[in-house]
Amino acid sequence: MENKKLLELKGISKYFSRGEIEEIKALDNVYLDVYPEDYITVIGSNGAGKTTLLNIIAGVFPPEPGGKIIINGKDITRLSEYRRAYYVGRVYQDPRVGTAAKMTIEENMAMALLRGQKRSLGFASNSHRRELFRNALEPLGLNLENRLNALVGTLSGGQRQALALVMATLSKPSLLLLDEHVATLDPNTAQIVLDLTEMVVKNDKITTIMITHNMEMAIRHGSRLIMMHKGGILVDLNREQKANLTVSDLIEAFKRASGDEFDDDSVLLRSD
């Protein structure tokens, strides 16, 4: 039986400054099928369209007319970013985004629990929710479950990003989007957060799309690898195809698909 699609992108294009001299085609007629429990890493040079792709999925802005975004068979193309948060969780590159520094860990998690739903005065935590929050934080091994009253602004970058990861998955969204979520962390902290990401994704069996600027990271993590270039998907490799893949293999695949040389050294040299 054919595996049911969790996410379908159909004919997704996106222009910025349309009709002006500075016009940019950020996405060019993208089609993508994502299946339950896919863990997709997305690689590509600056301007390839990676973050625009996540923004389109998350509802930050709409695709060009004719493009469709479907999650679990439901067309969400016209849903606002706020309403789409019911289906999509997201962790951003900057640990300060997605969490409120002047609110406590508990208050941040209470807001995250109701993400995508109508706000009411009843969102404040009670003892049952507090236990839920402790249980969600304990597997991180960072002792955050015993610091629910700590202000988020007092956490380290790694702790804050780990909290953002838990918050993004707390309401069990259909899809998790990771937008270079370890790029600003030091290498040791980045590896800790990546390991925590693997644990959360595996335990919750959550379908995930992770953008990275690091080819080795894209190869090492996830069950599927996509390479983007000039707003399109050039390479799409499954678990078996990427099992013994090297950076050289990936560059060669890029050359074959695009006919161009891969010349973004930052993707090759960065060690996020």
C-alpha cells in the first residue's frame, strides 16, 4: 500500500520585489512530497531558497498564485501563520527567537502548549501542566525541569535552543521545521542540541525538515537529504542513497544535476 503523504508542496514559487529591477525568484515551481517520520536535511548555498521554503510552509508569506500546500490531506495554503502553527512547529537559528526572555520557562511552555489555538485567560499553568512540562524537559538532561520559574533570558544559548525544541514539539504538531537551529552555537553545544534533536524526533516520531549550511551535517543526520539551488530541488536522496555518501559524492551529484560548479566554500568549511 502506498505510504500516505504528510506534506505536499505543489508548484510552489515565490518572487520578491516582483516587477522591479531587484526582482528575485526565491522559489521556482517546487514540488515536494514528505512522508510520515521523514527526517529531511536540506542543504544549499546562500540564496538557494532554503529558508524561503520553510517560511512558505510555516505561512510567513504565501506562495505565488497556483501553488498549494497540503498537510495530512488538508489544503492549508490560505491559512494564516498563526493558524498554521497548529500543524507546524519551528525552531529558528537565533536562540532568542521563539522564546520570551522576560517570561519564565513555565510561562513559555504554557504559551507553546496552546500554539495555533485561540488564546484565553485559561492558558496559565496548573499542576497537571506543570507535570507535563517537567516530563517533557527531563529527557534533555539539562535540569530545566527543576527550573520552571527561571527567566528564559538567564539560560545559555544551548539551553534556550533545547527549550525552543521542546516548545516546538509540545503540542505534537504534524511537522517540525528546524531553520539552521545550531548555526549560532559553539561546536560542542551544537552537537549537544543536535543529539537532543535526534532524541526528540525519534521519541515523538515527528516528521522533520532541517536546514543546515554544513554538508557533513546534512549527510550525517536524518533519513533523507535534499539539495537546493536557485530556488529548486536538485538532489533528493533517501536513507539508502545517503548511507555511505561523502561530501565529494554530494558535490559531484550537484554538478551532474546543475551543470555548475559548487563554489560556496562556506557550506564546505563551516563546522556548525
